[in-house]
Amino acid sequence: MSRASIRPAAPEDAESLLGIYAYYVEHTAISFEYEVPSPEEFRSRIVHTLEQYPYLVLEEDGVIRGYAYAGPFKGRAAYRFSCEMSIYLDPAAKGRGYGRLLYEALEAELGKRGILNLYACIGDPIVEDETLTRNSEQFHRHMGYTKVGEFHRCGYKFGRWYNMIWMEKMIGEHT
């Protein structure tokens, strides 16, 4: 039986994490990036995120199967109690509950840091296709997020236009 564990990411994980992310850049409209970042760029992104936010990896029997991290919602001080969430799973590891495990761990860490509002920016197909379905929206809804906004035909990838939605979850009390 496999064992899954979650730990903080380290810059040394960049190559493994980039291996997961590259699939989403090259084959899906989940990421709106067109080019896979270099290992150096990806490592820099990890280092920059860890300066202020948690970045977690999930390992199954010592192999990284997914990661999730938080980042600034907006760059102004008044937004310091809010953050944007991101998650990527190895496509071969989907359906094992790893997304839930990662998000629950990330939410717990963010709660300890005083974060109250979580936001997810999600590519949304006008019509589902082979590069984008509504699975991410469904996952976030299952995790307690609600849809709070929609932008129409704002992302263009693979010769198609895609919408983008924002989803929100409150994890703390606003006093």
C-alpha cells in the first residue's frame, strides 16, 4: 500500500515540480502559460513564494505526486489577509484524494498565518474540450469554494478562447 506525505517544498524540488507543471503548460489550458519555464526560473518562483507563503509537496512512496502553494491575491497591504491558491497534480496520481490532502494542509498553514480569504483563478471552457474541462471548478466547489466572478474570452490558447472564473473561500473570522 502506498503512503502519501506532505512536506514543505524546497528549491531542490524544482525539477520534479516542473516535470508535473510542464504537462499543464504543454497539453492543457489549465495554465495559460505558452512556454514551460526553465528550471532556473521555476526554482526562482519557488524561492520567491517561500519568502512569504507556504508551498507544499505531496510525496507517495518518496515520489512527488503533486504540489500546492499560495501567493498574493493583490500586491497592496490591505489585501494581506487574502491569498491566491494554486495546485497541480501528476496526471497519473489523480483520483486518489491528493488534491484534498494538499489543499487541507495548505489551508491549515494559511490559517496559522492569519489568512482569512482564499481565492482561486480558474480557466473555464466556453465548451469543454480536450485541453480544459470544469474539473477544477468542481474540485474547488467540493472544497467549499463559491464562484464569485467570471471574465469572458480573456485567455487564448491552442487556437481557442477561454473564460476565467474566480472562486472564493473564507477560512477565518473577520473581526
